[in-house]
Amino acid sequence: MIDRKRGGWIQELDRNNRPSAVVYAGKADLYHAWQATITPLLPLAPSFATAVS
């Protein structure tokens, strides 16, 4: 779900698709956004870790 108030996304939803903070409170780190941006630019083989290094 897109977080239109604070930007980014809502990391956790409850069973009724409402924002929740049971597992993680606050905003997520930038890691997932970075990975989603860089992954399409990397080769598919042999692995993500090898391609990043």
C-alpha cells in the first residue's frame, strides 16, 4: 500500500488491510527501494550478490 501521507509504502498490514505495526514500527529502511531500483540493471546469473559485488 502506498503511504501518501509520508511517502513510500506501508510496510505492514493487518488481516483487514489496514496499516499495522505488530512486527515493525516506523518507516522501512531504504534497502528495499534501492534493491528494486538496481536489480533490473544487473545480470540474471550467477546471483544477485555476485552481480552487486
